[in-house]
Amino acid sequence: MLRKTLIACALMTAIPAVAQPQAKPAIGYGSPIGVGEALALIERGMEKSAAQGLKMVFAVVEPSGELVAFARMDDAPYASIRLAQQKASTSARLRLTTAELEERVQGGRMALLSSDEVIAIGGGVPIVVDGRIVGALGVSGGTAAQDAAIAEETVASR
């Protein structure tokens, strides 16, 4: 009985590791996004969110994670100010979407939460130009799925 229990425990802990998606190859960094392009991106995001009746916060960062441009729509949640910035910074520094990180955490990759600079909530998307990351957009104010959808649609429309 003890042997069966040990085997069952070993299988349960191995399954999350096996089920993890394979990491994408790292993308290099490019020249940081300019303030004009960052503001235009935020404007498009605000239009998309307003069309859905959402009041959101937008942050664009350069590859280092430092803020380039920011906007908070009227009556957007104050907590979303910091969340949007964290999502953008995480996405730029780790070179992937925060929705991907959220999926990894839900799949058992709890080590991702060991850094206070990482946020695993959908809404952060890298901005890629010619295969290089030039920044990232962070969106907050809706559900994680709404934030991720607005961020992905906004970056894709550029």
C-alpha cells in the first residue's frame, strides 16, 4: 500500500512538469519605442476599451521595463495604475505575455511568483518590431482575460 501511495504521489508531481508548454526561443531587444508611438498605441487601446464599455489603464514601457507613456481613463480603478505598469514591465523583461505566465503558474510553475518584479496576470504584451522587443504594453481595469484581449488587439493593430 505504501509503495502504491509513493508511486501515485510521484506521478502527480511529475504531471505538471511534463504538461508545461515548451518555452519559445528568446527574442532579442531592439531600440526602445518612442513616446509618439507609445502614445498612439495607448490611444488605440483606449478606443478599443471604450467601444466595449471598459474603463482601463494603459502603460507602455521600453525593453528595460521603464515607463515611456501612461494613461488612465476616467473612472478606471486606481489599483490598475500599478498593475498596468507591472504587466508591461514583466512582459518586456521576460519577453512574453503575462497571460502566458498566468497559464504557467496555473499549470504549477509557482517559482515564477518568487520575484516581486513578476506579475502573472493577463494584460501585458511585448511590442515586437523586426523580431526585436522594443517595449511592452500593459493594460488593467477589466478581468485578466479582458485586459489580455485589449492588449493583444492593440499591439496587433499597430
